[in-house]
Amino acid sequence: MIIREIKIKNYSIHRDTKVELSPLTVFVGPNGGGKSALFEALLNFSVISRGNIRQVFNRFPFSFRATLHRGAVNPARINFTVEMAEKADSVESLSYHIEYAQNGTNEDYPEFTIFNERLIKNPGHQNLFDRTDPPEQLNGLLEDDRAYFSAVRQAQISNHKLQLDPLVEHCADKISKFNRFRLEPATLGLPSRLPEAPSGNRSASVPRIGYAGDDLASTLYYMQESSAPELNIIKERIREIEPNFLDFEFNTVGNDRIGFSLVFSDARRSISAPRLSSGILTFIGLVVLVASPNRPTLMMIEEPENGLTPQAIHAFYKTLKALAENPDPTKRSQILISSHSPFVICEAWNGEDRNFIHQVKVVSAKSQVKKFSEVIKEQGIHLSKGEDGKRTHLSLKNAEEIMSGRFA
């Protein structure tokens, strides 16, 4: 599944944001501009599409009222309008709108109501669902704070048979698998749970990396034990920045933990994960994250460049592109990354397609998302000549100056 476009209203700094998403989308901009809030909004949409809205919010500073945009006017509601499809080039698509808010002022036991919700299938503008007139087959599944996709997901889990459009069933399953990552070297190097032995049903118990990098050792170990072909890709990427790398080595820690080491062809021989440099650990975590078979449908990766050399950034970005553009649609994931790195901007810009880069910054107390190509044009950035002789090449110096705000 792919999200083609999302409109966000009244969520955090996003008063009224509309952004087109590609198979690979890069967000750049200053701190506090709204990049993380955009990822949080997508996670909010994912969670309310698989559970009750009350499960999303907690006490201040994670309450609904703390999340609501400060400039929201009554009725103060959070809105999402999302266009989604099975593949980037699919003719059929779904347009989904939801609008919800908290009832009253009770912060200890908050209650929520979905006021507007509808689902349209295109082409043809076919009305598949409207909350004002819900179909009888959803009786007992919909609630005041349980959205349509959440009801469908609950039916899927409980094997409750519904007569639904196949695209709706596909999207209901995939929306529930969005995830966000900000990898931390200290977490990546820790031993993690010893996974179950591979079985015939490979997807049933496959571990995967968590938000900060937990379960990296489990993921690598399982891939080795199951002879996952993706492990060879991971090893190739590591050798691009560390030619002396040979293989992974694993050791149990206690009764239920597994750790890993890197084996080298030189005098280093074997180095355990906690003794590796932060940069190497981060790079391994990122490559495993995007190359492992059990990855989320939509991955949001924050500042992947932290601690990486330009060479490592290049190798990682190449891995991202290969995943987003895999010829086999079943092996793709949609990837969104946020970055402050001019190296990442140059890697993204200096290719055949560059229309997937967006600048995110605050203007008049609300986040503004704008195509990076428009920013370059508005600020009169003088691009250098590329291999085709056209002035399309973005230099590292220009990228640094744009990120520093010098041309703004």
C-alpha cells in the first residue's frame, strides 16, 4: 500500500497541511519546523485505524488538548484526509476523511467522538462508507470513538466475515503497520531476546527492529537461521564502508538473550556489538531496518545521517532507493525520512527524480510544507551544470547554505 497524499488539520504545529508522498519522500528543514509532528500525525492516523481513539492519548503533555493546534477554532477537531492505493501506479484509489474531538474536559477518563467519516473509491467517486448511514454489517463493530478501518481490522482479526471491496481490506491491514524510527547506537548494541526457531510460517514470529534499535541482534540472528536472502544484501552494504568485514557472529547471553559481533579479515578478528563505533552500529541498524523481510508498510526514519560518514550516507541512501523502487511490488515499503544533512539533500536531489523532497518550516505559527524545488526557485539558488549540461546539480555548499537559512 502507498499513501499518495495526506491533509492534516489541527494536529500539533500542523494547522492546515497538505503533502504529496512518494514511494521515497525526504523532509528537510530547521528544528521545530514540524517534521516530527508530521510523522506523529501519520502514526496517530495509523493507531486510530486499528484501535479506539482513547488509546492514542494520555495525560498532559500527551493529551488531546495538548496535541491540538493552538490556533484551532471551535469546533476544535483533528482532521485527516488521506488518499491511498495498493501501488504507486494503481488506477484505483481510496479517499478517506475522518474528523474527531474530545468530549468535555475530563482528562482522567477522556471520551472521544468521531463527527465525520467517509470513504470514497475512485475513479467513479463511489461512496463506500459514510458514518451518517453505516452499513448493517458493521453493527457492533463501530463505536463513537472507533473508526471505520479499525472496525474492519477488528473483523479481520476475529475472522468476522464482511462483504468489502478488496482494496479496503488490503488498506485496513496495511494502515495498522506504520512505524517510526530514531535509532540509538547504545540500544542497537544491546543483546536482545532470543527469537523462536524459524518455522514453515515465516511471518508468524519474525522479529524486527524497534523504534530506538532494540532487537537488532534478534533480527540478524533470525535472518541467518532462516537463510534470508536479504542478509546477503546487508553484508554487501556493510562491506561498501568497511571492506574488511567478513560476517556476523552470534553468542547467547543467559538463557533467553542473543548478542552479535562483527568478524573482520584483519587483526581485529572479532568485535562485539557494544565495542563497535556508534557510526558502524547506526549504519548496520539502518540497513537491517530497510532490508529485513519483516519491515513495516510505511517507515518513518528520523535523522538517519547522525554519526554517519558521507560514504555511509551514500550507501544507505542507495539501499533506500532500491527498496522503494523494487521491481516486485510485494517487496516494497514506503519510506519517509526527515533530515538536517546537506549530504542527504544532495543525494536525493542529484538524481533523475527530485520532486519528492520537501522543506518543512514554521511560518506564522503553523508548519508549512513546500516542494524543495520551489524553495530553490524562490531563493534564486544558482545550480551548477550536471552531466547532461543542464543547470540542475545541487552542490554541497548550496545545500549547506540553504539549510543554514542564508538564502531565506
